[in-house]
Amino acid sequence: MALEPLKFQDEKPPRPAAPGKKWIRVTKAVNGIDTEVWEEVSDDAGGPQWGPRDQMRLVSRAIPRVDGPDKVSGRAMYSSDMRLPGMVYARVLRSRVPCGTVKLDLEAAKAIPGVLAVIALNNGNIDWLGRPIAAVAATTPELAEDGLRAIVATYEEQPFAVTPEQSAAENAPKVNSRGNVRTLSKNTDSSEVDAALGKAAKRVQGTWKIPVQHHASLETHGVVVDYRGGAEATIYASTQGTFTIPGDAAGRLGLQGGQVTAVVEHMGGGFGSKFGMGIEGDAACQLAKELGRPVHLMLDRATEFHAAGNRSGGEHTLEAGLDDKGQIVAIKGRVTRHGGVGQGSGHPIPYIYGRDAKVFVEDRCIHTHTDSSRAMRGPGHPQASFSMEALMDECAYASGLDLLEIRRINLADNRRELYMRQLERCAALIGWDKHPFKNAPDLSKSELKVGIGFAIARWGGGGNGQCKVEVRIAQDGSVEVLSGTQDLGTGTRTYCASIVAEELGLELGAVRPRIGRSTFGSANASGGSTTSPSLSPSVKHAAHNARLALFEKVAPLLGVKPDELAVGLGEIHVAAKPSQKIAWKDACAALGPAGLSAQGEWQAHLASSDVGGAQAAKVQVDTLTGEIKVLDMVAVQNCGLLLNRMAVKSQLQGGMVQALSYGLFEERVLDPDLGLFLNANFEDYKIAGVREIPRMQVEFEDDPRGVIGMAEAAVIPGHSAIANAVRNACGVRVFDMPVTADKVLVGLEALRKKG
Amino acid sequence: MKNFTYVMPTSLEQVVELLPGPRDLKTRDRVKVLAGGQDLLGELKEHLVEPEQVVNLKGVPGLAALTQQAGAWQIGALATLAALEENAALRASHTLVAEAAGSVGSTQIRNQGTVGGNLCQRPRCWYYRHEQAVCIKKGGAECFAYGGLNKYNAILGGGPSYIVHPSDLAPALVAAGATALIRGKKGERTVELERFFTLPSEGAVTRENVLAPDEVLVRVDVPAMAGWKSTYVKFRERSSYDFALAAVAAALRIEGGKVAEARLVLGGVAPVPWRCEKAEKALVGRKIDAETCRVVGELALEGAEPLAHNAYKLPLAKGLITKALTKLATA
């Protein structure tokens, strides 16, 4: 039997809530039917609520990060900044060959005065280029480097495949025992899609190539292991997961997890590549155990490029069949992921679009003798976006449709309203209405040409219940919020303080956030944009419980019941009579020397999930040089409750910059014959700099939902919009990222020859 | 980097005394001179050179001087790129030199990098810069770029090495008719800057210029360019900081709307700054219009032989020539 939907008795509460009270909707059986009714309850009944946003002082406002001054002044301590008494410096030697075996003679290295320990890291089998094979600890970084160079590594090189082309070739050297090219999808029957394509009014196709991108975190992977023998160790780790460290390290040190403390005071970027100890962490533990001294091991930049992960590249061959109205009726694709020895993140094709279309996608991976890809901000989505948004524009041009109209037609019904609202807002912000090339690229002969492109993104961004937070109020009125969580530079530390300050009626500076230590309450690792939706409800809960506990102590002083109290700025007062009050310090004085401590856990109703965003880019193409100048990027993003508008704006802008860099510059380059990584440095692995950054506008759609993580959505569409804008500007579709001037010039020559 | 001894002499006599003998070709890299260090430090860190001794030139007085007399300039080897970029008089008289200096690297690099260092810097080819790739530039048998990933390599003057000369100042100063003052154990000599740079097919393939092991570049002299207009147009893939994919140093003397004299030198396309004499001659007597730009572009790139991945440099260099000439004609 289908349940009747819940019925609302009234749209609005019957009257404004009394002081200290609030209206909630509760489900009640009225005449045997489940009905929602309004009920006036104490403000605190039913647990914490974010409350009305227009009354917020700190949350949902734009506030500078509390750790900003420390970071810009250099006071902030990153793992690589740690200096401990007796500490030694370690370096990692990586394999010079992609495939083969190596024999190590460590004696010469050990003989160098100042070199304290030299260890082999694997059994001598090499199956990817740059795989760490040995580590050296010495009294200075320079001596550790000398030690590395003194290791005699004798390689027996075997044939290798460092590029997908090499790996897929006939008689290619074997990379994976299950085959170099593996089909991961199960369905092999494309007959239905083939039939639909056969009947389509128009067919549009292309093959898009996506390079391997690097996380390029400014702080490389690494740890400082403080273990001097005995039963306790502290690991200062550059990690996205404080709690991913103790267990890993304990195993290496021969300790119990509880005997190892992880410290992540500040970390210099991870973007998905920094979970757990990694080979470098294992090596540091081994060396510390051998020497009984603290070991500092941060990868050098070249090793970071070779052996610390990347975003999988890929190749997408897509074909869309359209009906005569521009609706895609069939999508056939072959999606190949390039994940090195790994298989790469899934590239979700078709991406968002393609409602009601018949879809057949063969999902494959090609293995190469290079390090495995890892998660990277929005895994798989930016790759899928690149080919899918290009396909959409090609469908529009083939059908003579406006670039927005093709999207309207092909978005699913339950997505259309959201994305079209966002796309149209982007269009308004970027000047689409005055743009003359809405349904065909500009093929005129002018020197400087301007084009516009659009793209959209989706992400889950929900939370989960792994966080435990403590709020402490001391007798002197000072307040601390404690959580083991890590701040990746996203503003976690700041909202820990602001949520508590808001709840307790305090200024931001009155709450000291203490995070990044595994002895504090547990917290989830920062992946998948889950940190804020997991942590912030837990912080809110702890703050809420602290307030209630304080009210218990204060109520007798004011001669009222605890639920009659409310907080004002720096005071606690009777809700119905605000003049009857006690100052914060005086209230806390009643706590006694132990102060109070309150715990918080995840509150599902304070979080939500599922974000969508749209972006647009306007570019100028110089047809004499092929130069692409991004003039404008705009973003419209929904994201539930914004914990800190300034931080969310930064997240979006950061995502847009990272996507711009991905689309226009970034690419791992390997020489297929020599088996060498040619650009494992910040000169030749090009990343956008200040002059590449366009005007940027960011708008949020405030929606009534709870907290949702949106950091990954920010990075998904930008490069696709830019590539589409280049095509719109000058007619050249660059199928392989990065979209660079040389490819535009070659494309323009080809267009000229075609006439 | 490998350990070395570090010395800071106070006179040029002492500097050349410390250098190897003029015929010590095989052991010349045992001593390296240090100016701004922007290139040398990278070479040391990557173990591309492992000198026993590094001789810092900064103790020698007067090497950073930048002086003008009757429109002609003397530029000391230790003058910084920033000093050139920021000198208003130089920018007025020799626009192309100031523009070229200002296009180098980043602000930090220009504050530290010197004229001598910029002219004598080693190639940026990623095979040359990779310690494991023992290419012909490093005494190996092969230019890996030739049959490899050569997007950034030469389309003119290549073989047996296909590097491009990385200096921005070099094409500008060659176009300005500069000469190099060189000091060696036997005294001073002067070389036209155009002859200072050597093609891999002419000089030693492991070097890019005529400096003997006992020699050091001391000063660049730039003649007056009264009546000339000039510019340096550089194309960078990443404009924040990058080496040139191609660049044009152009100078014109225009009389009555027509070119009376012209200098055209390309950067980023050849192992040396590439003087385009045929194009220069063709410019004389013409006014700058689309047809002139087309003809000059064709002549300038005559003989170009693109490799597998750098054919784009042809339209790019032509496009830059058009931009440079148009800019000078309308300035």
C-alpha cells in the first residue's frame, strides 16, 4: 500500500515564537492520518539547529581565516618546518628505469662521514619509473643527498611501456599480469545504441585526450618521525587524514596505534594525494627505528612528481546521435583511463547530460610502467566534463542551436531547473546576450577573437558520523574547541572557532581552536569534500551541549530554570527579560576550577548533500600567435549553509584557477624511447601564474539546506568552459588538453586550408 | 650539488688567473664563474656541472656599471636585468633591449640575473636538463630532441644539436649591433655579439659561444641608435614566467613612411639568435603593410626545417614579425 504523503497543516507557524522558544513541525496522527503540525518548544529541544541565517553573526558571514596571519608571516609550522633535537634528514633514491631489477651496493654511501643509515626499500623489482628503492639518513640534507649519489645501483633494465601508446601496441612489454589493456565494464552489447545511432537525424563524434595532471602540492609528501626508542612516538605528517597516520606508523615502528600521536598543525596541500604514510613515511619510520633519532623526510620535487600520485589521464571516444530537435537519443563511447600501474578513477561518462538517451560506454584502462594515479579533487569528474561539455557544444553547432538551449534540451527533468538557472546567471554575468556567436563559432578573419564557453558540475559532498568534538570552558571564561581534524588550507580551523563563538555569544577571537592532533577527538580524513559536512555538525553539537551545561550552572544565579536562558554578546540573560543577565566571565566563574567539558557528535540534520554548479569562461584568441587569454571566469554554485563566505569564495576561485591551469598548461611529459620523465619540475611542468588569472566572479545560491562540501565541484567545469570558449572564439576544437597556442595555430592553418 | 671551493677575487686579473688555460677544453668545467647564479645554481643542483671551484665575479669592482655616452651604452656583465628594464634612458634609446630584459623570467630572477649570465646561460632543452639523458650537448652521441619530444626545439640552424638559445637579451642586443668585450689570460678582445654565439655545426657542440676556457665576458657595448625605433616581442606559453617559444627583436629606421634601414633577429627558434639578413634587405624601401609583413615573414623563416612537434613555430614567428613591424610602423 502506498503511503499518503505527509500533509502540512499550515504553511507558517500560527504566531511568532515566544522568547527562548521556537516552532518546529512534528508528525502527529490526527484522525488516524500522519500529519505535520506546528509545535512551540524550547529553543533547545530536539538538539542543535543552525537557526535563522539572518541572525547569524559569524557563521554564514565572510570572516578572515584565524590562521591567516600565522601563514603569511611564516609563524605557521608545517611538517617540513619541524626541527627536533638530534633530528636527522632523510632522502629517497628513486629508480632510474621503468622496469627491471636493481641490485644495490650501499657500502660507499654508508662510508660517508655524517651518513648515519642507508636502507633498501624494496626487493629489487622495479615495475614503475621512479619507484623508491633506497633511503639515506644523515646529519644534514646535503649529506643525505651525497649518500644517495654514493649508492651503487646496478640495473638490469627490461623493455618498458611508459606511454599508453607503447602499452597498447602489439608485443608490448607486459605491465599487468591481467593484461596491459583491460576492459572494466561488463556490458558488451551495444546493439540497442547502435540501432538508435542508426536512426538519429544527426551524429556527432570526437576523440578527446586528457593528460596526466599532478597535484603539485607546494609542501611535498613527507613526515617527521619523532621516535627515540621506547613506547611512544610522534609523527608530524603532511596529510589529509590525521587519523590515517598512527596505525600505519605503529605497524612500522612495532608499537600499538595508541602509542603513536599524529600531529598535523598545518599542511601545504594534498588535493587527494595525501592519505596514510606512503613509502616515504615507511622509510622514515624504518630509519628512526634503526637510529633512535627523529627523522625528517620530505620528498624532493622531482620525486614528488615521479612517485606521489597524479590525476589519471585518459582518452574518450564519444559519439552522440541527435534527433531533429537537438535531443541526444544515443551516446556510444569508449572511455580509457590512464592510471599508470593503477587503473585510474572512473570517468563518469555521460556526464550529467543525456536524459533518456540510450547509452553504451566501454570502460577500459591502459597500464603503464609509471606510478599509480591517486584521487585528485573531484576524481574522474574533470576528465568526464572535458569531453562531455565539448560534445554538447559540437551537438549545438551541428544542430544550429544556442549553447544554452542544447543544455536545456539534454538535462534531465530533475536537474534542468537548477542548472539552467545557474547557466543563465553565468550567461548574464559574462555578457552572453551581447555575444554574437551563440550557435556557431566565429569563423571571421579578424586578428583578435572572443569566445564564450559553459560547463557544469555535480558533487555529493555529504558528511558522515566519524567526528568527536570537545568544547571546554574554563573558570576564567576562556574557551577551546578540540578536534583531531586537519585543516588543508580550506578554513577548518576557522569554522571550528566561529561555530562555537556563535553558539556561546562570544567574539571569534575568544575561542581557541585546537586541531590536528590524534589525541583529540576522532575525525574523518579530508576526502570527497566530506570534512565540513562531517565536522561542523559535530562542532555545533559540542558547542550546543556546552551552552546547555553552562546554563545549568548559571540558572540558579539568576533564579530561573536553565531553559529560560539565552546568550547575548558576552553575556547570559533571561530570554524573556534580557536586562536580567550575567556577564560571560562572571557566569564562567561559577564553574569551579574544573571548568566544563562538553562533547559533540555528528548531527545528520545539520548537514546535507548534493551540490551543483555552473561556470562560464570568456577567452580571447590571438589568431596571429595562437595565444589564449582568459578574460573572465564566472561561477554560480549552490552549497547549503555557507560556513564562511570568504572561505567558500576562496574555494571556488581556487578551483577555477586549478581548472584553468589544467586546461591550458598542465601535462606530465614522458619520453617513450628513453623512459624518462622530462618535466618533473616547476619550470617545464607549467602551472598558471598570476598573469594567467582572469577577472573572476563568484556567486552562491543560498539554499536552506545544512552544510555540504563543495570544494570538488569548484574544480570540475572550468577547463571545459575554457576549451569550449576557444572553439567558440576561433573555430578550432582542441581535442587534447592542455589547450595551447601551438595547437590553436595548427588548427587555424587546417581551417584555412579547408576554406 | 657536489662540494666545491668558492673564491671571490677582487680584480679581473685574478679572475682569469683562476680560470683554466685557453686550451684546457676538456677540463674547462672544473672552474665556473658565478654572476647572478640564476642558471649556474640550477646546473649545480642538477649535477649538470660539478666544478671544483666557483669563482664569484661580484668582488670585481665596476662590472655592474651601466653607462651612456652620446647615445651609446656600455653595459657591464654584472648589470642586472632589472637595471636594464628600469632604465628610462635605455628604454627610450634602445627600447628593444629594455623590453627584452623585462621579458626575462620573473621579477625575482630579473633582480638577481645579470646581462653576462643571461647571454652565457646554457640551453633549457629538457633532455639537456635531465641528468640521465646524456645528449650530444653533454658529450653524448645523440640529440634526443631531434627524434623525440621537440616542441620547444629549433626549426632553424639545427644539427647536430637542436637546442634553441634561451636568451632574450641576445636577439635584442644582436639587433642593436652590440659587441662583446672579452677578457682572457692574454688580455682583452672584442667580438661582434652576432659572432659571439656559435651554431652547433660551427663551434664546439657542447658550447653556445666563442668563449675560450680562460675567458670571461666583461661588457657589452651598444652603439647609438638615433633615429631608430625598436621593439622586442616575445611569445611565452605562460606569460607569468617562461622562456620564449619564439621572439622577434626588430629595429627600423623609417624615412618618409618607408623603411630606410632594418634589423630583424629571431629568438627561440634556433641555437643562436637568428639574424634575418634577407628579410632586413627586403624591408628597405618598403612601407609596413600586410604584404610587407607577409614577404618579410617568408624570407625570415626561409630554410626552416621543423621537427615532428614544432611546425607551429613557423606561423608563430611570422605572426610575431607582423606584430613587431606593425607596432613599429604605428608607434
